[in-house]
Amino acid sequence: MVRLWLVLAVAAVAFTVYAAIDCATMPRERIRSLRRGWWILLVIVLPVLGGLLWFVLGRAPATPGPTPRYRGPEDDPDFLGGPRAPGSPRTGTDQDDATLRDLEDRLRERDERDDGSTADR
């Protein structure tokens, strides 16, 4: 019987601490009925009942934000590799391709220069 009371006491303390931390870190827009300080005081003074009141009456439900819709590769024009419109902005892939071409040109020029200097020796 003592073990049961000990487990219940630990559970009540853990629930109260969780409710107090949740109340303290909740954005202001999601707190209903009372101000944050009053809710924290209520949760601490009435340990289990205050936590239950906080979760039932104090927390406003989270409003779901716009979730980005998954776009498969067939929906992505960059993946298909079609021609880019003249006025459209460059993407990261276009910039990467341009950088890679520039590096390849530099290496090719350096190799040609090195080949010419070794043939002179």
C-alpha cells in the first residue's frame, strides 16, 4: 500500500512539473481564460487539479499552419530538365552547373598550359 501511495505521489509531482513547464513555455496566443502567471500559480497551488484545469481550459488548440505539399520529381520542372524561360530566376542547380562549367574550363586551360610547358623541355 505504501508503494502505491509513493507511485501516486511521484506521478502527481511529475504531472504538476510538466503542467507548470508547459504553461510557462506556451506562446501567449495559445493561453486562454487567465494570464500565464495565474495559471502557473494555479498549477502549483492545486497540484493535480490545477494541471488538469490548465490542459482542459487554459491551453488553446494549436492552429495548423500551411503544410508544404509534397512535390514528386515529375512535378518539379528543374528535375525534368526542360528549357528555362528567359525571364525566370536562376535556381541553385543552374548556379551549380555554371560553377562546375567554369571550374572545368579552368582545369582544361591549366592542363593545356601544362602540356605546352612539358613539351618545350
